[in-house]
Amino acid sequence: MEGINGWLSFPLYESFNHDFAIRRFCRARVELERGEWEEAMNEIESFSPDDETGTPHLAASEVDDLVDSFINMDDGDDEDRDDRNCNKNQDFHHFQGEIDAFSMVNEDFRDELEMSGSCEDFGVHEMVPSVEEVSHGVDQGLHLVHLLLACAEAVGCRDTQLANSMLCQIWASATPWGDSLQRVSYCFAAGLKSRLSLLQNVNGNGTITNCAMDLPLITREEKMEAFQLLYQTTPYIAFGFMAANEAICQAAQGKDSLHIIDLGMEHTLQWPSLIRTLASRPEGLPTLRITGLTSNQDLLELEASMKSLVEDASSLGISLEFHMIPDPLTPSLLTRENLNLREGEAIFVNSIMHLHKYVKESRGSLKAILQAIKKLGPTLLTMVEQDANHNGPFFLGRFLESLHYYSAIFDSLETSLPRHSPQRMKIERLHFAEEIRNIVAYEGSDRIERHERADQWRRQLGRAGFQVIGLKCLSQARMMLSVYGCDGYTLGSEKGCLLLGWKGRPIMLASALQLHNVSSS
């Protein structure tokens, strides 16, 4: 990308002020915000009264942060990047079919626009500079960012004609196999298209009715493969496993019988390293039970993984029991009887990117689950989450925050994996694109990717009777990052939480919590 001076000389950038200049593309937005405030709050789930929701306007600092994040993301040289990547030399042609499947969903949309008229017929070029105009001294990437934000603004005020015409321009530049900005823009454009499809189903009271959309079906196996690739090629997942396991081992000192309750269990990737650590502790080997709560009804693969893990633990001298409960997480499930808790065992509750799925409506669902966990009297609650504010009450603010967040992630993938990498395509298409679509397109109970910041989690857990205890694994985390051989990852701590980021932007948080007063539970 061009230097900062080139960006600042662009007239559209100069017009970004506290009222977010792209609102001129959608004058109805002003009336929506002034005249329909209460209706908008009823449509989109709001925070509890003591949460800081702010206003529907985007602060200039938010826009500045977003643009700065793009300015500081160096494209670098492809050949050099290929030398740095963690997995090398994959055959791109074997994955061309997956690329076609990823882009196929938008072909009908493009054809529809071509039949109904060109982008010029919609008058878009009178409002947003053309690519040719942008090319004079300003990087095309900035033009793409402006188009995305303007399109999101049009979608937010339900101007479907304007939003569709802007999507036509976005598709011309965004691609799932380009640079990081083009790839993340493609995912967000797909999310905006999905939201437009949902807007065709609006109830008489103005609320959105979620419905099935004509999207490529992604199987559980494909999702699991993408998750495993993300675990193998980046530190984002391994960081959470390492921090949670270290906290469990530290809290388990002096305890002979351990029982881990794993919320939302879909795999056993976390547990081999924990078992190896427990096998080497000087005070002797404990007995270990792991109870996995999962909504997955096909348990064959998971049971096979557990059987292999039991055998590995036995070879190290550890008695390991696995038990699966194939039911979604509910407060009524979290009882001593349902979980078969035994006298004298230390209880550990483990949540890896799962509790955010219950942050909805007025937070009553999350509150009930945390209260049920508290009644179990756990020795420790370990929690790993995405450190981002993707649960705001206003669509445009959510869009801007998530664009900033996922742009950083896609930039880190650009540094780690070559653009033609099949692994990278699967991670982006099958994992992150689905998260983005859920955040951008859905509302109500169907929007489950409700990520929140570390301070927000600390407040919610504090109200439920938990307090953060400091994680003491910063040196282990640094050692783990060195294995990936990729510059840009950053580590930090915030009031006991351990944070993993990319170029200073927080991505993941890990924390360990105990009850305020264990003896009273």
C-alpha cells in the first residue's frame, strides 16, 4: 500500500469526521437514528443497562484506527513471504475447485446486476470515485475499504438498491485468492449480501425474519478440518490451549483427583499436552476425568480420538476416564447429578471460545449458565475467547469493529502462508468467513458469534461471583510463539488476562477465574 501521505491526500479520507461522512450516501440514515431510536433498540438486542453502548454514530477515532490498520499492513514480497511461511509448496491446482465453490455463491448476484443495468445506471459513480480516479496517487485498497463502509451504511438504512450497486463495485476488486485486504473484503461483501437477502424478509413490525439462504453447505467435517489447520499453522488456538492447561496444572497442585468439564467439546486437541504435563509433576500422578458437553450428535470420530488419548495416558501411568454428554449447554444440564461429580475430586470448568455463544438478549442466558457453574463449586474456570467487541447493539458499529479485527487476522495469514496455499483457503473460507457472515448477516438467536472484550468479560464474570487470578505463563507463551517463526504476533496482559495480538491488535484472550468465596459455594 501507499504511504500515509498518499492516504491522507485522498478527499474521501479528509471527509471522515465524527458523523461518518459516508452517511451522505444514505440520507435516510439520519431520520432512522433520530425518529426510530426505540424501534432500532427493539430490533437489535441491546446491552444490559450498565453496559456502555454509546450511540449509533461512529467516532472519528474508530475510523482512524481502521484506516491506520490497513496503512500498517505491509504487503511485502510474495517470494520472501513464501520463504517465511510455516507450510510450503502446496499444489494450487488441486484446490481450484474449492476456490470456485467459494466464489460460486455470488455469480447469480453478478448476473442479476448485469441484467438490471450497469453500476453507472444506479448512479454510484456520482457518489464514490471510480477505480480509475482512485489509481491516481491513492492505493486501490483504500477505495475498497470506503466502498465496504459505504455499502454497510446503505445496508444499515435498508437502501437495498444502493447497497446492491456498491456490491457490484466491490466484487470487481475483492477476491478470495488475492491479497489479505481483497480476501477479507470478499468475506465481508458476502456477509453484506446475505444480510440483504434477509432484508427481503422483514415483518410488519420492522424486525428481520431469519431464513434459509442459498449458500454452499459446509459440513462439520470441513469445519473441523479448517479448525485443525488453524491450530497447526497459527498460534491463535494453541495459545488458548497452552494458557488454559497451564492454569489447570497450577491449580491442580496437591490434588489427586481431577475432573474437567469441557463446555462445547468438539475435539481432543487440547488434552495431550495437559496429560504430558501432569505425568511429569513431582508430587505424583493424579487420576483424571474429562466430561465433554457437545451438541454434536455424531460422536464416532470424537470417541475414537478419546480412546486413543486414554491409551496414551495409560502409557504414561495416568488413569483417564472420558465421558460425553451429547446435549447443548443449558443451566439445567450443569448439575452434580448430570455431570456425575464424585466426592473429593477437584472440578475444573473449561470453555474454549464457547461462552460467547450465550451472550444474547439481555444476557440472561449467560447469567444463568454462570450461576449454574458457580453452584458446582469449581476449583477453577478457564476461559479463552476472541478479544473483540462484536456484540454492539448497532449494525454499523459491529461491522466496523469486525472489519478491523478480521483484517488483522487475514494480514497475519498473509505473513504465514502463501496466497495459493490450500490450507489458507480452507481456513479463510470454512472458518473465518463463516464467523464473519454470522456477525454481519444475522440478528436474534441466530447471531451466535457475540465476541466481547476482556474488560466486559471481567465485569460479567465478576457479577456472577468469579474473580480473575493472574496467569503465570507469559514465558511459555513467548516460547510457543517462537516456534511459528513469524514476526508480528504480540503478547500482553491486562488485569490478569493474557492477550495474544497481531501487530498490537488484540485477537485472543485467556483467563483463569476462581470463586470469590469458595467455602460458601
